[in-house]
Amino acid sequence: MILRLATLNLEQDHKCWKARRELVVAQFGELHPDIWALNELHIPTQTGRWLQSAAARESGTQYALVQQAKAGEDGRMQGEGLLTRYPIVETANLDYHSHDCVALVARLKIAGKLLDVYVTHLIAAKVDDSARQYQASQLLEWMRSRDGADGAAVCGDFNAAPDQPSIQLMAAALRYTQTDPTAFSPLREPGGEPTHPEWLRFDRCIDYIWVSPSIKVHASGLCFNEPAKEDPELWPSDHIGVWADLEIA
């Protein structure tokens, strides 16, 4: 059985969110993922719950929502999330005790098999990569402690390109589905500066779907990567997303 998994960093509720969210849902409808990992859900306005309802309307499929706020003060504003149409067996979370970053996992039952889907967002690139190496090592150690699943996938914004040590650490245990550039789009307020003007556009891959050796990748690519037809400065987010069609071997 082949399932479709997608991941996207939402940029909270910034930069014309009410217009962006409609664009996100429209492109979600074209992609129709079975499982959707989300970074930077905006806690005060409950963007996760809004997307859950909108995804159901767009696809005619009911999705369960799992959320985990960040640690510390950041937890008042943003968190990680997962939408899934598959039954959830259990959930858990990990506090890295590092820059308020966290990870969540949901164990899903799919055609009689168990898949652990992890969602995380490592600390931003302005912080030295040693912090992301620590977070990646904590994530991998946590994954090794969780037995009983037939496979695992890890999704999210890792804030590091494939040649950086934190990503090489992940690649020693898992494999990524693509390395196409995912950051950043020219997302901006009307007449304003683009998000992260210090970075080049679409200059490197920092968003990933990782899979364990027991997962077969049938296809993969980029998603949420088209601006609005009527407004070329309106994008789904400041990142573009990643999708993959997977099979639990």
C-alpha cells in the first residue's frame, strides 16, 4: 500500500495569512496527502484546527490533528503539528532542552502495519550548527528507544543543507527523499520586504522527509511551491514543501 506524506513550514500567521491559507488549502487539494506534517502552527489563532477543517472540506476526508507546542515562551506562539487520515495508536513528544525546540511522534496504523511519523523543527540557521547536531542526536536516540513500529518517517524544517554536519548525522541513520531547494520564497506583505531578505531565494534544501530502511520511496518532489495566479508575490509560505509516496516494506 502506497501512502502520500507531505511537510510544510507555515510561517505562523505572518505575511497575509488569511490569503495564504486559502492558497495552502487549494494546493493541498491538488496534492491530497494522506499525512501532512506542519511546522510553525500559530497557537493563538489555532491555525492547525483551521487547516484540519479546511482539509476535510477540500478532500472529503476526515483528518485527525496532533499538535505539540514549543517549549518555553515560544510555546505561547507556535508549535509542530500532524494531520492524518489514518488511525492513531499513540502519540509522544520530546523536549530537546535546547532553544525551546521539540519533536512529536504519532504511531499510525496503516493496512495492518505501524508507522511512526515524527515532526520537528530544529533551531534556525543563525545559530551554530553544533546546536542542530545536538538536537539531531537527541532525536535519533529517541527514535532508537521506540520499538514496535514497522517503519519510521521524519518530517520538518532542519534549518541545514545536506552538506552540513547535522544533516550528515541524520543521513547516517535515515535517508532523505529529495535535496531540491526549499527555502525561501519571496513571501512578503504588500509593498514590504520579503521574509528573510538576508537569504537568497530557493537557494538550498533545509526541509526534509527522512525514512527508515524499511520504507520504500516510490516518488517524491516539491509542493506548495506556486504563487497565486492573481498575485505573484503571494506564496503559500516562505518555505516550499516536500512530498513523498511511501510504502512500508
